[in-house]
Amino acid sequence: MNNMNNKNLKDFFIFYANKLKSLNQYQQVFFATAILAIISVMLFPVPPFIMDILLCFSISISVLIMMTVLFIDKPLDFSSFPSLLLIVTMLRLALNVSTTRLILSNGHTGPGAAGHIVKAFGYFVMQGSFIIGSIIFIILTIINFVVITKGSGRIAEVAARFSLDAMPGKQMAIDADLSSGAIIEEEARKRRKKLEDESSFYGSMDGANKFVRGDAIAGLLITFVNFLGGMMIGVGQKDMTFSGALQSYTVLTIGDGLVSQIPALIISVAAGLLATKSGSDEPIDRVIIQQLVRYPNAIAVSSGLLMIFGLLVPGVPFIPFAIISSIGGIIYFVLFKKKDNISSSLENENTKKSDDNGEKSDNQQLIRSLQVDPIRIELGYSLLMLANSKLQDDVNFTDQIKKLRNRLAKELGFILPSVRITDNVDIEPKQYVIKIKDVACGTFHIEPNHLMLINTKRIPNITIPGIDTYEPAFGIPARWISIDFEEEAIFNNYTVVDPVTLLITHLAEVVKENISELLSYSDVQNLINGLSDDVRKLADSFIPTQISMIMMQRILQNLLNEGIAIRDIGTILEAISEIAHKNPGISRLVEHVRYRMSRHLCKAYANNDGYILVLAISAQWEQIFMDNIIGDGDDKSLAMPPSRLNDFILTVNREFENQARNGIIPVLLTSPHLRPFIRNIIERFRPSIVVMSQSEIHPKAKIKTVGRI
């Protein structure tokens, strides 16, 4: 029989629980109805029985809010607190208005005019004395208004200000993590949303505390209105005696004030706890207890002081101090024993963890050693002094590298990766090696404490003694000379450079020769993300729907590989957008970008007189190239016989050497559809030669043909 009753009871609760779940879809309607009900309580009379229910609900919701604040982990877990605080404050004020109506209209009937809860609170606090009740009510009001409300308001104000001040820095940190690849786009969006919620929350908390303070003031004023208005109505209109009116309206006023102030006090404490909890991600009770018991010695000293206080201070009862001191001693003993047990177990764990940590650190070092530096300079041990050497104007080696990065960034259009400087005992003492992505691309031997005399004018029979060598960046004949001969070399119109400047110049040329390899995927992303809004809209119109970010990287790399700066990224994007819908290949896209940048190209390759000196490819050679191109569209390739290809290379070399003897560095000019193929051949044996197509010559450019191949 009992089992049957239990089953029926269980089915009963399950049935109504499911019914309540089905009402979730109407929660917005219920919420709006509750707000309207609060407003109605202000406007229409409420019977004392209903008032008891509403006052009980007000106290209950305040206690619920307090408990929720105590148990949440993070302040943002209760992000609706400011809105809920406004609603609860509105409810409390509505109940104040309603109880005031009952007190003023029915107070002459006795202390039960506003319901049993108001009456019970009034009698409980007054304990038969008007003065006691009034003083206790005033004390509670002062505690709420002066201490808790003011303190929590100040905390919320400071937290809101600091949160808003820190927002730009946190936003930049998120963007930096996204740019470096530490987080993905989805994680970045989540962090930005959390940051926005946090700033909005603390800003709302600052305003919400003004409601708490205003509620305390309103409650105090309403209490005086109830008392003075009730006495005037009771004595003046209801023919009550002064003592009878004083007894009735005092109970009603103090009871109503306490029913209002106690929930307000609870809410104020909850707001203060929530505002002070911003630095922790654990429940308040756990944080407080953990931090108090973390130092058992503090508990032991406090217990001893309490015992001494109870023994030595005359007239102080010893038993209460002895009891509390004993409890503190017991807590200390328990914590001390627990700490010893934890310490002994931690020693064993630390011994085990030390081995694990050692293995982890070895793995981390191994992982770091596998990472490839984009640019690295390795110095022999005799050249380590260069890293700390000072040049003119107190500029050192690292400052020179920074200046080089800034200059190349302005010239090329993107920021170069940082340069890592290390020592290498495996190379010769006076040698340095410049590596691009762990591949040696330049090396040279430096004579420390010497200067390099560069014979730019190729003057024969240099009279200044020294060690003959060559300049590493351009291969010009040079000589290492002693510092003592610097003035003599300058007087004889020789170019003199110090070792640091020599290394920096060599580094600049190596970087330019390998610049396309240094433009990474993340660099391209940063370029696109840093565009202005208008240009960014243009990029978004075809990236990544028609042109992937990898293709964009390849296009920019090809441009840099031929010495074309990508500073005018807007023109580059416009050129790509014009033919992106045709699904072109990389080569076609690059050629179209070059065509659109013809003005920049012509300006870059013009001489001091404004002329572009060109060396044209003859119609015979162009026809030979045309006959050996196979494939269609973007799949075209050159299949020229090696003998023919060798003849072309020899002819180009001979002609350019002849021009160089005359001090002329011409541009090789060909037809648009042959330029990519000829450039691929030229860069293998003489990458410094500029190859332009006829379509890349701007209409306003001045050209001068100096020869023909």
C-alpha cells in the first residue's frame, strides 16, 4: 500500500514538473505580466492577506539573490544582476507605496491594518518599547545607507572605470593572439564577446548601485511619511487618542520600515559581494575559507592573544574568550597536522614530478630547437664584440638592424620578421653567416678592429697597406686597413666602412634577394586586416571566394621577387578584382597587376634624366620563343631545346656586359605574352636584370632603346 502511495506521489510530481517545463515557452509573457503586476500594486489597493504574500515574496527573492551571489564562480555568471536589481527595487518601492496606503487608510483599526507580517516585525523589534524599536530601525538604516550601499557603490564605480580603461589593451591582446595564430577566429570572437559582456556588466553595476542607494533613501523618507501622516490622520480625522495613535502607527511604521529595509540590506550586501568578487573565479565562501586557513600560524597567534585578553583585562568575562581561543587552537592543530601530511605527500609527488618536469623541459627545449628563424645571423666567437659595438651617434648593432627593418618596410610595403643574432662555435672565429629560414644565403670573414676600404672607382695600385678582399654585397674589390689609416683613405677619396655597416649592408642585400620567402601567410593576413574600410570591402568581395589567401600570398611573393614593392596594396587588389571572376592562374594575375602598376614600374626603372633605357628582344628571338611554347591558357610552358636556350643566355649576357662597360643598366623589353617565360630564364643566371613587357610602359613614360638582342 505504501509503495502504491509513493508511486502515485512520484507520478504526481513528475506530471506537474512536465507541465511547468511546457510553460517555458511563455516565460516572456510571464515576465511582462510580473512587471505590470508590480506597477498595478502601486496604483490599486491591495488586501492585507495579499500584502503578506507579496512581502514574503520580496524577502524570499532577496535571500535567493544573496545565495546565488555566494555560490557563483564568476561575476559574469550572474550578468543579469543589474537588471534583476532594478526589478527587485521597483517591487520593494511598489510594496512601500501599497503598505503606506493601508497604513494611512486603515491604521486606526490597529497594528494589523497592513497585514500580519508588518505587525509581527513591528512587535518583534519594538519589544513593547517605542524607543527601542525606533533606535534599532535607525541603526539598520544607517548600516544599509552609510556603510554597505556607499561602499559597494564605490567598488562598482572603480571596477567599471578600470574595466573600461583596460578594454583597449585586452582587445589588442586578443588581436595579437589571433594574428600570431595562438587562437582561431572563433575563439577570438568568444573572447571579444566576453570582453564586451564584462565591460557592459561593470558599467551596469555602477548604475545599479545608484538604485540601491536611492532605494535606501526612499525607504527612510516613506517611513517618516507613514509615521507623521498616520499620526495626523489618526488624531485629526479618526478621533484617536495621542497615545493610542502613537502605539498603533509606531508598530505599523517600524514594521513596514523593517520589512522594506531588511530585503534592501540583503540586496545591498549581495551587490557588495558581487562587486568585490571581480578578482576571483571561485565561489566566495570557498575563497574566504581557503585564504583564512592557508596560514595556521595566524590562527594560533590569534587564539593566544584572545586567551591573554581574557586573562589580563579586568572585568572581562574569561569563559567566552577561553571558548573561542580553544576552538582556534583546535582548528590550528587540525590544520597543522593536515599540513604536515600534505607536505610529506607533496615531497613524494615533487620527487616524481621533478623527473616528469625534467622530461617536459627537455621536450620543450627540443621543440624550440626545431623552430626555424626567418632571419638569423650567426657570429664566430671573434665577432661577438660586434653585437655590442657602438657606431656614430651612440648607435649599436641592434639599432642598425631596427633601422634596416624600418627602411625595408617603407620600401617594400610589409614588416620584415625580427632578426635573431646568435653565436656559432662551428664556424670560423672571424666568420659570420646570414641564414634565411635556416639556409645559409650569405657568409663573409671580417677582420675585427679594422676598416674596409672599398675601391669603388677601381683605382689601381692602392698605396695604403692592408689585406686585399672584396665587398660581400656587391663583389667590389676592397682592402682591410688599420683604423690608423682611416683619415688617409678618406683624403684619397676611398669609401671606408666599419664592420657593422658592412654586415648590415650585406644583410640588406641578402634579404632583398630572398624577400619573397620572408612574406609569410600571417604577413598577408595582417596586410589584409590592416586595410581601410573601403579597401577591405574590396578585398572581401573576392577573398576567399574567388582568390584564396594562399593565392594572394603567391601573387605578392612574385611581385616582391622582381623587386616590386607592395606598398600600394589598394591598386594591387583593384587589379586582382578586375579579373578574379575569370578564375585566372597565378601568372596571369601577376601580369595583370604589373600592367596596372605600369606608372610605378616606369618611375622605378627610369634613370636620372627620366628615361627608361631598354634593350629590346628582336622579332626573330620572339618568334623562336613563340614556336616553343606548348599548352593552352594558364597551362602554357616553354619547351625550348637546350642549345637554343644556351644561345639566348650567352647573347643576353654578352649584350648586358657591353652595356655595363658603358655605365648603362638597361631594362630587357619583350612582348606581354612572352615576359613570364623570359623572366623565368633570366632569373636563373642573372636575376638582377629587369624584364618588362611593352604593355607595362606607361603612355607618359620616356624610353630610349640602347640595343637589340
